[in-house]
Amino acid sequence: MSQSQIMPGFKPALGYTLVYLSLVVLIPLSTLIFKSLQLSWEDYLAIITHKRIVASFQVSFGSALVAAAVASFFGLIIAWVLVRYTFAGQKFFDALIDLPFALPTAVAGIVLATIFQPNGFLGKLLLDTFGIQVAFKPLGIVVALIFISIPFVVRTVQPVLQEFDTSMEEAAASMGASRLQIFSKIIFPNLFPALLTGFALSFARGVGEYGSVIFIAGNLPYVSEIVPLLIVTKLEQYDMEGATAIALTMLVISFALLLVINLLQHWVRKRSGQ
């Protein structure tokens, strides 16, 4: 018996899902594609190969990749501490992880810019001590993206750690395995698919982030200008063709990268037998 015969209301649920996806995802994306088709291939290439646009793509995707990698590393540590240890204020810190979800991104950007600007508390400390300027530099973009993306990693890895069978660790320890061997051979392979999912979510959020970035980035062309800001600039200049071409290119690249990550995640799950 098929799953559609076992589950009642399969056809109405499927119809509702298709209508919802069409209204929210498919129709807007198809409109973007049809709008782009009004451009000739030569005009499209002339837009997306402009030096300023290429530089903004490098800033957006490079910053998102670095931020996702850093968020994955520290997100794994945070999830490990919250699951494996008990300490005072644990519930408070656990709830604090979700703050970037609830906090308006513009507020987060203003706060980060205030703290990390050259005259700010942390910004002045880093600049005077190590000569590192965070705000109004590409590093500021990475800091903002880490702040808003790290909850994705924590909330993805945390349930897997909570459901992990510790008897495998105990069996390995009884056979003389060190803690490093237990983590690298038993724990991490089981966590890696979830960690990769958190990385993909963090990257996807970082690529399209706007509110928390524009206040701390400095928005200097060829230095710290992100793609979403460039799209907004094109729209303000009534350059619909340019904005559409940039948005379509960003969509295609993001989809391709996420597809590669999901295929890699599927391969890891299949290899580990999950």
C-alpha cells in the first residue's frame, strides 16, 4: 500500500502545498526569470561582468562562506557545551542563542556597528591592541553574518547531540579508545551531516543578508559593497534590467552552491548508513 493510501487527506494536503509553494516561491522566481529574458545575452553579460558587480559578488559570497565556516566551528562548540554540560544559567544561555532570530536585523547592525566602530568599545580595543579595524571593512561583514547565522548551526546540531547514543562512546572507551579517537571516529561522523546542514543554512542566510550588514560594512564600492545593496541601488536608480540581472545571477549561484552542499550531505549520510 502506498503512502498516499495510508495517510488520509493526502490529495488536499498536496494541493495546498503546491498552491503555497507557487504563491510564495515559484511565481516570484518565475517573474524574475521572465523579466531577465527581456535582456539579450550580450546585455546580460555586460551587466554581470562589470567590475563593480563582480567585486560585490566576491564580497557577498566570500564573506558568507567565511562566516558560515566560523559559525559552524563555534556553533558546534556551543551546542556541545549546552548538551553535554550542566551549569548555572544554562537555560538562559540556551534561550539567548535564539536572540538573532527575534532581533530585527537593522537593530543588530546598528549595535554591531556601534560596538566595533573605531571609537567603539571592542573596535577601539582591537584597533589599538592588534591594529585590526572591524567596522566599515569586509571583516565587519563577516562579524555581522556570524552573529545572525550561528543559531542555525546550534539548533541543527543540538538535537542530534541530544539523541546521540552514549553507549557507543562507553563501548569505545572500554576498548581503550582515547577521547580524541572517540570524537573523531564515532561522534563527529554522526554529527557531520547535521553540521553540514547548519553550514548550508548559515551560508544561505549570509548571502542574502542586508539589514545587519549595511550599517557595519561601510558600503565602499570594490571593497565592502554587498550584492543586496547593489540591487537596492539599481532599483533606486530605476535600473530594473540591472537589478533583475544581478538578482538572477545571485539566485543561480546560490542554488548551485546549496545543491552541491545537499548532494554532499546526502553522500555523507549514505556512506555513514543513516
